[in-house]
Amino acid sequence: MNQVKLILEDGTEIQGESFGALTSVAGEVVFSTAMTGYPENLTDPSFAGQILVLTTPMVGNYGVPGEELYESISRIFESDKIHIAGLVVSYYSEEHSHWHAAKSLGDWLKEYNIPGIFGVDTRMLTKKLREKGAMLGKIVADGQDVPFHDPNLDNLVAQVSPAGVQHYGHGQHKIVLVDCGTKTNIIRCFLERDVELIRVPWDYDFTQLDYDGLFLSNGPGDPKMCEATIRHLQKALQQDKPIFGICLGSQLMGLAAGGDTFKLKYGHRSHNQPVKLTGTQHCYITSQNHGFAVDTETLPAEWNMLFENLNDGTCEGIKHVSKPFFSTQFHPEAAGGPQDTEFLFDDFLEAVVKYKEVQPK
């Protein structure tokens, strides 16, 4: 194994061993407490530009599954490539064993030129990130140093959004999906529910399209970078067609409504975050991956908080008081993680049906 270093912006240097590509990278160091699902996490576009620390003690033991397609998209992965900048783990299992495994995690990282470092005290590292917040960092391999870089200064959504329009399904409800870095399980959830899905780039003027409902996807980075999306969404909010946003989509809805967003100290990245439905004592267990949130104090009077994070009280979704517009900061499609809130896709489509029933023929 080759010796590599993880260096944080506060001067902390951690020695480890390489198990991916022997290359140097810089990014934002964040942690995820999810115990399973690393193939899904690594291919989630919301992790673009980030050096991901996995807190589970052993990683790589079940390898990486082979690629399978479903309606021209991956049946397993959340996009068509790895999006993290680098991976940090405590113990990497060189031997993997799973009936579905096609390759090792290390070999998979090498395919995409992504460095991995193991032999790191991830408990110490996670405690540091919880106390000081997400930090800039770099993985330095082979003595080839690189400067620190804050990926949140880049328009990461523009980097992960598709270049053109794509169509899926032949259902009776026409849904426009604004792809700011969507997870493919969102597409799978829609295709299982009798829809025709029109997937458009983040800056596409979807207001010119004929559709029954609008969906805003997850994605990486600062939502304020998506000025074109916010501008188009402000137009969409002037009519009554149902709108549903997830993760970054929730933040974009808040900004388009006239509210503000802020950066969380260390973000929410795990599979078991408890959220409460506002006005009730009903709690849901959710999967999350975001570093920004909506500031509910800045929302106009016609908007309310829909879900609240029970760990820190932050906003986990918003809704309009009279129109069929709502969002969640967590992931109802949850790949991986709990699927307790997948019913929200059904709620959205019920709103679409009601909207279509009152339209003049």
C-alpha cells in the first residue's frame, strides 16, 4: 500500500494508506453516518466536490455491484459515475464477498481516478468536524501537493446537470423534472407511478413546456448559484400546477418564494434522521444529504415549515398555505436508507390529479 495524507485547513495532518487512485485532490471534508449504501452514496451527485468520511468502521466488504439498466437508467447506482472528490475510511476490506459484487471498491475508485485513504481514526475526525464544522481538506498522494479549494464557490449544479432534455415513461401524468443533480431512484419512483417524465437541465426554461406537475431535484453546492432555476421557478409559482421539491429543490423553492438559505455547520448526511410533521407529533425516519437549509424566519406569510429536524430544529421542508406547492429537505426516495416517506410521491401525484380535474377540457 502507498502512504497518503489527509490534510485539513486547520493544519491537521493524518497519515493513511491508499486504496483508490494514487492522485491528489482538494475539496470540502464532510462525514456520513450511514452504515450501508456506499455504492449509492458515492454516485450521488449531491456529494460533488466533497471528500467523504464514512463513519462505519469497515468499508468495502461487499464490493461494488455490476451495472444493470432499468428504463435506460441504472437500477442500482444514483448516477452514471462517482461524484465524490475523495473517500476516507477507517478500515478498508481488501477481500469482498457478495453475490452481486462485480469488483472491489478500490478498483472502482481507480476507474474514476478517485483517491481513497484508510487507516484513519474516523471517530476522531468526525468529532473534529462536529465541533468545527465542515472543513476544507485535501488528500495528498505521492508527495504531489495541491492547494485547498472550496467547491461551494463553484456552480456544482452546472457540472452535474445533463446537457439536454430526456424523456422517460408513457404514463398519463406529464411531469417535468428539473435536474440539478438528481438521484436516479427519484426517476425510478416516478416511473413506477404512471407518469411521463421530461428531464430537463438545471437552467432550462421549463415554463415554456406543457406539463401537469413540476419536480425539483436534489443537487450539490450552494442553491444561490442556481439563479436561472430560481428565475424560472418564480414564474411557475405564479400559477397553480403542483410543485414538489427534494433537498436542493426545497432550498430553490424557498429562494424563489422570497426566503433565504444558510449553510449548516456540518450538514445532515445519514440514513436515520428524525423529522417531525409540523403541527403534529408524527415523526418520520429519513435519509438525508445536504449542507444548506431554508431559513424559515425569512419566508413570506403564505409559506410554512412542513417538516422539522428533531436533532437541531432546522427546516426539513416547506409548503404553501393554499397552493399545491411543497418540498422536503430529506430524501423520500431514500437510496440507500429508510423509505418511510416514499408516499410523498403519491401525495404529489394526487395533487396533480386534482389539478387536472378542475382544468377546462
